[in-house]
Amino acid sequence: MTENWQEAGFGLYVHWPFCAAKCPYCDFNSHVSDRVDHARWATALQRDLRYWAERTPGRRLSTIFFGGGTPSMMAPETLAAVIEAARGLWTPANDLEVTMEANPTSVEADRFAAFADAGVNRLSLGLQALDDGALRRLGRQHDVREGLAALEVSKSVVDRVSFDLIYARQDQTAKAWETELRQALDLAGEHLSLYQLTIEPGTVFARRAAVGKLRGLPDEDRAVDLWNITQDLCAAAGLTRYETSNHARPGTEARHNLIYWRGGDWLGVGPGAHGRLSFGTARLATVAHRAPGTWLDRNETTGSGTESEDALPPAEVAEEYLLMGLRTRDGIDLGRLRRLGGDVDASSLGRMVELGMVSTSGDRLRTTEAGALLLDAILAELSPIEP
Amino acid sequence: MTTDLSRIRNFSIVAHIDHGKSTLADRLIQETETVALRDMKEQMLDAMDIERERGITIKANTVRIDYKAEDGNTYVLNLIDTPGHVDFAYEVSRSMRAVEGSLLVVDSTQGVEAQTLANVYQAIDADHEIVPVLNKIDLPASEPDRVKEQIEDVIGIDAADALLVSAKTGQGIRETLQAVVDHLPAPKGDIDAPLKAMLVDSWYDSYLGVIVLVRIVDGKLRKGDRVRFLSNGTVHHVDRIGVFRPPMTEIDELGPGEIGFLTASIKQVRDTRVGDTITHEKKGTDQALPGFKPSVPVVFCGLFPVDSAQFEDMRDAIDKLALNDASFSYEVESSAALGFGFRCGFLGLLHLEVIRDRIEREYDIDLITTAPSVVYHIHTKDGEMQELHNPADMPDLTLVDHVEEPRIKATILVPDDYLGDVLKLCQDRRGIQLDLTYAGPRAMVVYDLPLNEVVFDFYDRLKSVTKGYASFDYQMIGYREDNLVKMSVLVNEEPVDALSMMVHRDRAETRGRAMVEKLKELIPRHMFKIPIQAAIGGKVIARETLSAMRKDVTAKCYGGDATRKKKLLEKQKAGKKKMRQFGKVEIPQSAFINALKMDG
């Protein structure tokens, strides 16, 4: 029998924790620093890879993803060294997907070709908006002209390009979003990530919101209208929603992210990176030290910046599969959920089907179009409550 | 040896909450060194935590003080500290009958309050000599002359010789003790007559069984006697007799005019009814003391364990509490919405709160409290009358001839500035004005009000419209017919029994509207829209629709977010545990009581 993770593959996530500036909506592990010792980081990241490769020998590596922070601020040599090391430590798939998140500034766009030479074959651009006023409010370093130029550069250096937009922004009307999204679809290649703006705790936006200074955010009805516009236009353009906020032409989905949503294994290295690694029936949740200095120090003294590795109880493995899997259009396999030791609450499932929130076909459980927008509430219903 | 009647003085202290009754009692005890100073704790007569926290007395307490008077003789002073709340009016009346006089304690910075009035009238009814005591005389805001005048105007007793006291500093304490001897009458009684003793109060002690507080009227009570309780004919062997100093001190006998305790291996407080007459088994009297009546609960509500697995624990807790509280009634109730619990009857709202707090605190059981209801008299067409304790049990309207509800006489003292708001509140609650008089800058209004308009939040509303300056007291005045109907509440087309209530027909629309609007706020949105209706019989009188939830999804969720998302889900599930599933709808436990809180 195939192990659980093998149903979705094995990927590598590399976290580059540094940014030129902190965005007011971002709650990721990012740090602003202009004194980064690139050679030292390159050595350290490779050291961590070796540490974990010893424990995961012989695996076939499907994907590598450089996230952050701003990985496009990495030195191309560092990137090349990490990709090279990974290729040597595991068996790379023929179609190894190597994605880098990139900021669309002119400084970084100048280096896209070098990243492609280092082995990156997919770029994910943080375009975020096609409106200069909106970009300023989001605290971005680029303007629309610069962003579009960077998009052109990325298309010329790699085959696979995606970009992100944030919508349901302050004072954004349905009309304005429709115009912006049409423009985006004209520019888009195979893939788009479209996120409704979320005010995350601990961010500048959250502090502003708390004192009533973040005005003009859409109410629920407007947010739903904006979502519906998004679905309609993307579907018409052939960019199917395959996950809550991700759209792609069939066959061009982000394979790395699908590993997360389909319950595969991934190794997370770099400050604050999380990983999931299966060994037989056990599944480890790994977390690396968040602070870059601490991570580097632990890495150099012990061989790895990992802070903790805990075996997840079967109920949690199953719960993660449920809550990640239902984000995808394909949904989850109830048989696999039960084999993992989990289940859904049967009477809630009946109610959710009756309400048209989810559908089942055989052992496949999916959200419906209506249900996709209520996923968190659906999960609270379906996930069994322990007495 | 019994004490000579002429050397006994029995008295109580009448006061409003916070006017310093317990502190004064402590000082009197301290002054006579009944308790060694090191044993004094603050307010030693109020024993229970809840009593001490709320500054109220629930059970009667008593202390025997030996006082060497100015004439050189030692007098026995028995102080009964009476329950200070209207819920316990009957208990107060019995305590009052056990003594011959009262100290009327009034805070000289505040003046007379409504509760003072209710209790002082009880004292007057019991033919007490009343000695006015102006307390807190040490405070700069003290206005003894104004308060004396007020006592004379409002209560109608001579306050010229009122004692000026500060229980805090000890000023006037000795004079107070002397005034008790000089101004209060000695008790009367015949030591040779058959034993006649009044049961003043009783409570359960885990070592001694039930302790019975008695006032001897005639005859002598000795250790070893066999006594009969006239109300139920039970006979007990008296194994202990004593007095409180305040610690229990055993003595051999109690004579006429004396107050003390007996124990007789009695297991349940229920068997000892306040106001009962105790006599000897042989050669006793068959003449009961006047005024005995078994206590009757007037306010009912459902108490349900939040965690239904705690039902048996709750049954234990209630059984134990009932051992020590004969005035509290209960029976198992089963609600479609709330599962198994108890329908409990109380003497009033404070009594309800005390019992509920004790179950939650002493037995660690979280409770859902349903809306308090009063006892209605349902007269059916076949000429029968049944008591309705739970609106959910209201018989079919076609069977009902008419419904009677309990009414109260409410006395409210309020500064003139707030009078208009108080009158409006009383009118809104279907009140009938009986009296309106002025005492200085304050008005005293007397209203005939339906108890069901008062049980829930009247007092809160009163406090709020008068910024806390009004004082309020009430007494039951009987039942009267009115146009009363049962209002049901339907959530998603299904009736929720725990939310049904009795209302006056003319106010049904208003109450129904307020109720559905409130529920719309209290019930979280679901994935479908939920009609919330109030209905009388089959007729919907108010309706709101809770719109469906439209969007609830995390926008970004990648590998590093799984752990956080899992925690969020656990939190959502914990929240769901605080909900009660009702049909397809989940209703928060708190909604069952909060839905009743009206803003007007």
C-alpha cells in the first residue's frame, strides 16, 4: 500500500525571511535587514538540507518553492547552490517544478534571468493590484508600470508565470474590480492567485482597524459580489478555480501548493518554515526557529535550524487532510480520511449536503460553488466534536 | 437555671442594606466582651460567603449578650439579626414576633430607604418598642437633624431621643446597650404553663443535624425533653440545648422570654417550619402560636446543567441545598431545548440568585437559567383551578376560562428628579398608582403591580433610570384576573419551549417584537436564513428573519498555515459546545436568559 504522503508527492519549501520593507497586511515571517551575509546563508541552507536528507533517503523530489519574505532578494548563487544541493540529495522528478515568489520591482526584475539560469522554472509575482493608489495603500514598493514591466520580463525568462492580486480592498467597487480583473486576465498566463484582503492579527492593518482608521472595507454582501465577479470572469477566461483563491488553466496548477492541500509531504527549511514528513504511519510536524539569527545559530551549531518536531496524533493528521483538502475543487477522499483515523460527522454531512454546501460522489467529498465561500463554517460542522 | 424575666431584653435591628446593621451588631457584642477581641471577625453574624459578599442576611442569626447596666444588674440581651430582604418577609415577621423591640438603624448620611420602611412596618405590626439609632455619625456628610425629621415624617415615630452612633468608631455603643435596657420592655411569660416555644429559624449542621432556633413563650425546655412540633405532629428527643455567644454554648434549660437553640437528631430542615409551635409531648399545649404559615415559592425558573452529563451531580447539589432550605422547591423538568434539569421555586429573585450561585460555586456546575416566571392560577372551563409554574405547561386555550396572576404592592422611594422616569416605568409595567407622597426632596410612590412584570428585570431597570438612587420593596397582595396569554417563540418554525412566556394580551405585540429582535442579535447566523417568530396560539404576532451567512472562508492557507488553521477550527468547535442544538438551529445557552432582558 502506498503511504499517505505518496498520494500527493514530496516537495521542498525554502523560506527566505528578508524583505526590503514590511507590508501592512502581511503576517508572514519577514524581517527587514540590509546586512545579509549571503554566502553564510547559502552554506546554512545546504547544511539543513543535508541534515534532513539523511532522514528521508531515496525520496523523489517533485517540487521546490522559494517563499518568504522576499526570495527574489536572494543572491542567484545562493538559489543555484540550494537547487543544486537538493537535486543531489534526493531524486529529482523529470519535471521538477521550481517556483520563486518575486517582487515586481525593476531591481529584482533585472535578476529574473539569473534566477532562471539557476534553475527556477516558475515565477509567482506579487503584483497585488493594477492601481497605483491601491498599491500605495497596500504599502507596496512598486507601481503599476514597474509591475507590468516585471511581468513582461518574467514571461520572457520562464514558461510558467503566475501573479497575485489582492481584492475586496478599501473603497473598491464591483465595477472597479471588474475592470481591474479583466485587465489582469488579459495579462495572465496560466495561473492567477486572487485573495480577498484579510485583516490578520498583529499586522499594521489590524492595528489601524482596531482604532477605526481602516475605512471602506467591503461588508459581507459586497465581498460576496466581488467573489462572484471573480468566479464568473475567471471561468469565462478558462482559468478554473482549483483552490479557494487559486485559478489555473487545467494542468498548470501550482504543483507545490497542491502538496499542502492534498496532504503530501514537504520539508520546510529556513527561519519559521513548517514541514510535514511521514515515516511509516507517523507524521511529523516540524517547525524551524523563527528569528533569523537564532535559526542561523542553531543551524551552525547543530546542523539544523529546526526548533521542534512532533508526531501528530492521527486525529490531527486526519483533520489537516480535511481542512486543507476541502479547499481544492477536487475535495477529499473519505476513504483516505477514515484510514487516517478521522471521519466527518455523519448527521452534519447529511445537513450540509441537504443545504447544498457540499456534494459527495462515491468517497469523494467536495464543496459546491456556494459552499466554497463558507468553507470555515462547513469545517466547523463536519469536523467531529469530541465529547 | 432560667433567667428572671425582668432581666431579659430581646430585640432585633431594622436597617437598610449598607446602613451598618451588622457592624453595629459586632460592636454591641464587642462592647460586652461576649466574644474575645481576638475572635472577632468582621460582621460575625453573617456566616455564609454569599451573605457576606452581598452584605445581606439570609438566615436569622442570634447572639446572647450579658450586659452590666447602670443599675448594677446584669441583663441578658438577645439580639436576633433578621433576614434583611423582602424575599424573606415571612421569616422576618417570625423573627420580629420572637422579640419585643427593635433598634431602627438609619444611615445619617443617607436617610430612610424603602427597605427600612418595609421592615419597620413589620416591627410596628409586631408591637415593638422602637429605638431610633442614627449611624455613621462620624462622617462629614452626616445630617442627624434632617434624618430625625424624616423618621418622624415618613415613619411617624418620635425621633427626638434618637441615639447618635458610629459603629465604626464605637461612639454611642454603650448608650445603645443602656437604651435597650431602659426603653425596651421585658418579655412576658408563665414559667408554670405548658411549654410553648416558637420555631424562629433552623438550619443544617453536618455534625449536629438540624439546629433549631427557639423563643420560649411559656414553660421550660430542658435537655432530654421529648417535644412535639404542632404543625406536623412529629416528636423528637431534645439532645442539646444552648445559646449563642455567638459560639454555641450548651446550657441545661431555657425559660420564658429566653432565646436559644435545641438539637434533636433531626435530619431535614424541611421538618422544621419557621413559625411552628414546639411543646412537650406529654402535658403539652395544643394551642398553636398565631401566624404560622408554610412558606410558598412565588418565583419559578428552570435550572439546567450546561453539561448534560452533570445532571446527576446537580441533583445531588439540589438535594443537599434543600436539606437546609425548606422554602425552596424543585422537581425534574425536561425541556426539548435544554434537556434534563429542574423547575425550581423560590421566595423571590434574590433567593433564586442565592441558590443558583451556590450550586455554581459550591458544586462547580455551570447552569442555564430560564426566564423566571410567577405562579398563575388557571381556571378551566370545568370549574377547576390549577397552578401554572411553567408557561410551557399552559393548557390549550379552548379549555381555559380565565387566568389570574399574582399582584404586589411596591413601595419606591426616589429623589424628585427621577420621579417621572419611575412613574413611566411603573405604568409601562401595568402598574396602578396607589399613593404618591413627598418626604423632603424625595417622593414615595406606591404601586399595585403584577409580579410577572417585576420578576425579571424591574429592579435593574429601576436602578438604571434612577442612577441607583431609588429604593424598592414589595409585598404580595393576592391574585387578580387579567387578560393573560402564553406567547410561544418559534425559531426556524419550531417552538422553543424554554422561551415561552406568559404575557398580558395588550403587551404581547410589544414583548413579542422585543423578543424576536433580541433573539435575532443573540443567535449567530447560520448557512440558511432563519425565521424567528413570536406567536399566541397559532397566530404569529412578531417576526424577524436572521439572514443567512454568506461568506466565511480563510483566503490564504498554505503549508505553514495548517497548524494555525487547525487551532482556529478547535476554537470554533469549542464555541459550538456552548450552543444548544434546536432542530437545525444552534442557540447559545446565554440566549435563553438574555432574550428576556428588555430595554424598556
